[in-house]
Amino acid sequence: MDEFRGIQTALFLMLLLQFTGAATRQSFLSLAVRDGDEITLPCNSVRDDQNNCDRTRWIYTDSSSRTADLVRDGQIDKQAEDKSDRRVTENCSLVIKKLTEKDDGRYDCRQIRSGQRLSPDAVVYLSFVTMTEQKNSDEVTLNCSVSILYRRCKHTVKWLFQGLDVEKDNGDLKTSQSLCSASVTFRTSHYNQTSSYQSLKCNVTDRVTGTPQLFPFRLSGEETTTESPTTTCGNCTEAGNST
């Protein structure tokens, strides 16, 4: 009997650890964006007993570990009004418009009541995707890189051609990868004949959740066109401007 109870206890603890781990993973998101994009950061710690997000605070931490309150009691903090265009949704998510590289970093959604934290923070890490083009004689090289946050690369990066992985030494396309970066090289003649800009996409994948985001090639500083797909959070599959 004691042995049976010991087995039951062990199974219960295993299930509890699995549930706790799953809940922890869901509270941490790593998303990638580009300059000029718009994104909605979900607040997975939000509680049902709120009135207009009056217990919600959004806290931003930059790459130098400096913190600033963006939202207090559901309202945009006055000191944050000079930053990118922001607003809070009905479910306490944080919408950021016209993102710049100064917006990368950590965003904590915290539930506060009477100065006490009600639950673990919901955390979103925001990294920036940068794309460049280099032409050399009869070759073109496109590079896609993701900003490194707090000395850690939170994403893997690779190129897709017509939806498929670009393998090394694959015919007219050659690719190389490094930490948080990937490049693809092809001959100018091939580039002109196949409209490779439209066929190539940069696949940025969260290392923890395995959630991919697809970015059509666009040079940094260029305006997003209507052909760019939409950024969604939590189950991100393609990225661009949200509507």
C-alpha cells in the first residue's frame, strides 16, 4: 500500500511540474519585428477582476537594463508619451505603432493591487530584424539578422526560397548561418530571372517555443507595402504590419 501511494505521489508531482513548466513557457514570448511595424504584445497575466485594466502595469527594460513604466493602472504613463505610439486594448494588451530599433528589449505585464504583485509577470522579448543587400560583380548577397538581447540570441534565422529551406550549396543559391544571422547568395542572372526578392523569405524562429515568423525581403528603412503579411502574437507565423 505504501509503495502504491508512493507511486501516486510521484506521478502527481510529475504532472504538477509539467503543468508549471507549461504555464511558465506560455508567460514568456520572444517576438521579432522590423522598423516601422506595428505589433500587439499580449498580457497573459491579466485577471478577470479588473475594471479597464486598472490593475495592469507595463514595464519596459532596454538593452542597458534600464527600466521605465509604460502603462500604470491601465493608462499610458506620461513619461512614456514621447516614445513610439502606444495604446492599451480592452484585454490589457499593449499596441505599439511605428516601431523603431529603440523599442527592442523586455516588456513585463504585471498585475498590481495595493502595491502587491498578484501573479508572475507575463514577459515579451522584442527583437529587431534587419535586412541588407550587397552586390558584388555578378552576385547578390542578402543578409537577415536579429538583434541580440541581454547577450543572448533568442531566435534561429534561416532563408526560405518558395517556402522551402535554402540548403547549403543548393544549385544557384548558397546560404550561410551564424549566431542570430543568415545570408543567401545567388548570381545576378538568376536573381533577375526569378524575381528572387519575392520568392525569398527570412524565417525567424523562437528558440524556446519553436514558433516561426516569416519576413519577406525588405531593406531596412523601406516602407512596408500592402503585400507584407500580418504580425500576430502567440502563434506568430508571418510578420509585417498589423492592421
